Amino acid sequence: MPIAIITGSSRGLGLALARALAERGWALVLDARGAADLERAARELGSITDVLAIPGDVSDDWHRGALLNAAGEEIDLLVNNASLLGPSPQPPLGRYPLDTLERVYRVNVLAPLALAQLALPRMTDGGVIVNVSSDAAVEPYAGWGGYGSSKAALDQLTAILAEEHPALRIYAVDPGDMRTAMHQEAFPGEDISDIPPAEASVPGLLRLIEGDLPSGRYLARELVPAAPALR
């Protein structure tokens, strides 16, 4: 049974991907800051596959160690999905509180790298790391300097790790806009009901995890052909 660590897996994209992997026979180590939501996710997925759920903050050294210890000596997949948006509405960089920006970078950049550093010695050839990115990493949206620059840094770390570990497949993936709590938090009070759910991005992630595409940066929804239009 292959084993995956998925951070930020109590809701949204992390939970949607965890469901899909559970149905494919993966054992899961799940993480989230919200213990109650994570417990509900673990109960649901535990009826399908082996699940260990550990609530905590990925920026915490002890918590990261607990996730790796739970996964054991051989890890097939690490999905760095947990992210921190920062203030909402997003302040311009000229007024961005630096202590808050430091916190965003600890969660969005340093924690994924730290988890990768722990996981790499336990990954055999063909192992996969997926770092969830954003279009804000490549588009200079005004007011998104904190989150966007953290994802840009994550993209670059991903590319360098891929160069340094050619026997693994290491991806940065932009899942596209999703109807999630984080998206609503980014646009408070706006109607986001027309945005696709997180599940719409899962097929693209599965193609990377289960396929043989080379390491790189991908747009999840471009990896799966669109369904033909009904006539």
C-alpha cells in the first residue's frame, strides 16, 4: 500500500485529493490546523483506507517530525498543500506588516522545504513531491505581494529540488481558482458560487501522481482534456 503525506487536508483541495487517493488504495497521513475538521475527515476516509491524522501547524518542527514518523521509513508521496493567505483584504507591500509576512513565508515556503528535507531520504526512485502553487506566483496582482511572492519562492525551490533529485518527480502545481474557504477569505463578502469546486483540480493532480510527466510547473486543469460539449 503506497503512503502519502498530505498537509492542509481537512477541507478544500487537500481533502478532495485525500478522498481520491483513498479510493485508489493509498494509506494517508493527514495534517491540518483545525483539529475538529481534521477528525471528521479522518473518520470519513478511515472507512476506506488506513489513515493517521495529526493536527498541528506545519511551521512547527515537532509537528513536521510527527508527520514523518507516522508515515514510516518509506514515503511515496508528499503533498505540500497547507498555505497561509495572510491578512484579508491583502495589504499593499508598502504597508505589509513584516512580522505577518514572515509568518506567511514560514508556512508557505520554509515548511514545505523542511518537510521535503525530512521526506527525501525516505523516498525511493520514482517518489513524488507536489507543492501546491498559485497563479499569484507568476502574475503581479496588486495587493497580493505577500501570498504571491511566497508562492513564487516555493516555485523556485521546487524547480531547484527537481534539478537536484532527478530520480524523483517534483512538481509545482497551480490548481486554478477553487470554491474554497481560503478563496472566500481572500474575497470577503463576494459571491464565489460560480467558481469550480476543489474536486475539479484533482484529476490533474492525479495525472502527475500516477503518471510519468517530468518534474516541472503545471496547471492542474490543463493536464486533463476537457469533456466534449453537449450538442
